[in-house]
Amino acid sequence: MESRGVASHSNIVSSREKRAKRREILEKKKAIDELIKAASSEKDHLVYFQPFCHYNRNGLSVFLESGSGDKLSSSVKRYIQNLLKVNMEVAFGPEWSSEEKVKCRDMVASEARYIFVHEAPNASVDEISMKLDKSPLVGFVHYRFTLEEDIPVLYVYEIQLESHVQGKGLGKFLMQLIELIARKSCMGAVVLTVQKANAVAMNFYRSKLRYTISSISPSRVDPLMGLEKSYEILCKAFDHEAKVILEGSG
């Protein structure tokens, strides 16, 4: 009788522990969902980083503006499509025709967030708000807040710059801004996808910005499968849990 009572007590404790564990998991999931919802509903992330709204270095002067996928004008949509084709068609090769359709669909999604880059060499910081509509676009960043392996992340879908503004430090500047936005929004990491054929981009992220091939990238999930894939998933994690899960490091 005594041993049966001990077993019964043990079962009760075990049941309580399981319920507590389930409650903890659900509360964590709810908190993460609320984080992503709050970050995604923010209309203008640049508001918190005013010094980053103007880049004036290496003979280049540009101003940044926020946007969202469901509010793009027809002219901006055409601009994005054209710049993507110019910059990415060669890297994707035969896959481009199908990939272009995916990118066109992605770019107008309500969860798509943008940083638009306007070139305005003769405008002052005070004048720029009145001149953005007339200042030509020279690039953009498309990013979203989402989940990867239950980790909240900022996923960079695109960072595209016109050729004449490349090589002037602007890409690094924009990625530093993206990392600040991710941290401000309490994301665990910045994640992005790079075509293996795009050696310049791969070197930029891995060597200059210290991004890691993620543990969720095909080449690390299954090396044989990875050989068949044309891309790698890179990441930069900000906390221990994200490093363990997305970088595979302790």
C-alpha cells in the first residue's frame, strides 16, 4: 500500500510539472507572437534612428524613407522589379523566370517593410522631407519580422542598390541599420538568403559583416541536399538561444 501511495504522489507531481511546462511553452510562444506583431505593426522604424536617415560619405549623399508592401505606388513597384532584374537575373540564371514571379508577389505583401534610398546630393537634412518625392530612388531594403525555428528574427528579403552607389559603404551602413532595428524590436537574429553564384554578396556578408552560414541552411541541414541547392541561409544572432539554434554554436 505504501509503495502505491508513493507512486500515486509521483504521478501527481509529474502531471503538475507537465502542465507547468506546457503553460511555460504557451506563454513563451504568446510573448514571441506579440513581439513579432508589435514590430510588424510599427509604421516607421527609422523614427528611432534619425542619425541613420542621412548617409553622406565617399562622395555620396542619400536619404532614407520607410515604406510597406501594401502601400507601394505603381512607379515604385516598377522600380523594384527593374532593379531586381538588373541585379539578380545573372545570379539566379535559369531559375530567374520563376523566382521573379515569387519576388513580385512578395514585394507587395502587407507584412513587407521597406527602407527606400533616395539620392539627393544638393538637399539639406531640413529640406529633404519636402524633396523625397522628387529625389530619385537608388536602392531599397525589403525586410520582415518572422519566426525561424521558434526564434523571432528580422529576415532581409532584399537589399538592392544601383551600380553607381555601390562600393561606397552604403550597403554596410544599411545592414548596420537593419541590425539596430532588429535589436530595438527584440529580435533574436538577422537572417538572409544569398545565392551561391553571387560571390560578391557572399564575401560581403561573411567577411565584412561576419554573418554565419546558419544551421537551417541546406548545406548544414543535409550536405548532400545542400549541394543541390543554389543558395545559403546566413544569420547573425544576438542572444545565446538564437546563437545555439540558428548558428549552431554554444
